[in-house]
Amino acid sequence: MEKRKNLVVGFEGGVGRAVAKALRAKGEPVVAFAPDEKTAKPRAEGIEGLDFAYGDPANPKDIDRAAEGVGRIFYCVVLPMDKWVEKAFSTMKPSLDAAVKQNAKFVLASNVYVYGKPQFVPIREGHPHVTQARMGGAYVTMERAIRAAGLMNALRWTIVRFPDRYGPFTMNCLHDQNFKNAANGKKIRWFGRPDVLTEFVYIEDAGEAMATAGLADVADGMEFNVPGPEPIYARDFVDILVESSGKNSAVKFLKHQWQVCIQGLFRKKMCHLVEVHYLKQLSMIMDGDNYRSFFGELPATPYREAARKTVEWIRSQKLK
């Protein structure tokens, strides 16, 4: 019997590409959904056997056409920060509706920001969703809609949550400009305190974890936190980043909210980060035991190796 295909919505982003790559490595048929061929083809390099569909994820007709006959929909769209709060749910809804129509499993790449200020650390899946930030609130709305579809329409679903991600093609993430600055020997302006214990997940580890959980029937109706390889102080991670670049970038930590506001005068993206600044004053360490109990060890590329690969990719793309 021929396998039903996996539709990856948001292939143009880092996590979408990484999920598609992991699925193909497992022998799974994949339809990569992206805005257009020009965007998709460069990201498909190194991934054999992809099928493609093009369009707008917010357009039901485009999604319905791409989702015809698929068995799973991996939703990995990452919108620009200035559009996330307003459009995150409405952009996801056509994919969620298509999953119901096709009786396909829906797999969401979510984020630690849904939890808000941690009430206990490490953060387990049962932690209350008490985010004070609109960005986290948008993820909460998306997750609620998925669970509701499960109850009302018998939708099969899995939610996978990550900390901040980095790696190739993740140039819409929180620290993307800092990685580019490090690769080019420019000043790094790090968002948050240097002495906060934090974590990051390399994008290909995120893709592997999401593909594994999404493919598993045992994970239907389950939520999984996927942490980084180990907790690390922000200053130590920045040191690794600078070291990996071989440059000598100056570093400034934006420890106070007013510093972020000032940066927002020069970088529009920073304006949208003011409300999540409080999360960067706290340790947001996730507990990966639930994932381990189902699937064994988490994919976890060491920080030094992942930072080096990220810097090499940035330079190969001549990103500034």
C-alpha cells in the first residue's frame, strides 16, 4: 500500500526545511509547501525526492489543493514578528481545516513562550499557560484550536514545543541578526541578561524531533517539550558564538527593557520584543522526559558544533 504523503507547510523556514529533511531521511514522501518556486528550490538543496506545492498558507484554496490525499500536515510557518500576533492563527486555520477534511494528522511546531513566567523549572508539558506576551498568546490560541478540533472533529494531532531555535534558514528568529553579526565580526547586541541559565535548540535537531513525534501513532493527542542539549548561561553561549566565528565581535547585553526600546528606534523587529523581555530575565528550561519516555534520547547537537555550522552557513549565503 502506498504511503500517504506528508505536507510540510512553511518549507521556506528553518524548521519546515529541517522537518522535510528528517522525513525524507526516514523514507517518507513529502510535499513541501512554500510561497513560490524561487523560494523553495534553494532550500531543497541536499534533500532528495521532494514534491512541491506553492501558494499562500492563509489561502484555503492553495492549502486544500496541496493537502489533497495527504496523511499528515506538519505546520511550521514562521511569520515576521510584526505580523505574528495579528495573523498567526488566521494563517494556520486553512491548514487545520484541511487536516480535518483529509482525516490527516496535524503536527504543530510551537514554542516555550506559551508558558509565560515559569512556576517551576524545568518546565513540563503540564505547566499552566500563563503567558503575558501577545506572541506567546498567539501560540496558545493556535494550540487551543488544535485541541478543539480533536474533540469536535476527531482530529489526530501532536504539538511539539521548542526553546529559541537557530541554524540554517532560521533568519526570522530572535537572535538571527546576532548570528549574522558574529559571522561578520560586527557588534553583538544580545537580548537579555548574561547570567540567565537558558537553552537553544539547533534547527536540525528540532526537525528530527518533530518528524519523529509526528510520525508516531502513539503520539496522537500528545504534547512534547524538546529542550536544547543542556542548559547554558547566556554569556557562555555568546562566547561560543564569537569563538565559532573566528572573529572578535564586541558584545553588549540588553539587560533592561528601556535598552530594547531604544534599539527599536533603529530595528523595527526589536519593538515587538519588548513585551517578551521579561522572559529573558528568567530561566526557561524545558523538561524533555516525556519525549524521552516515548522515543529515547533527544536529538541534541552540541552548542559548539551547531554554532560552527550556523556561522558557516551564514557565510556561504553571504548574509550581512
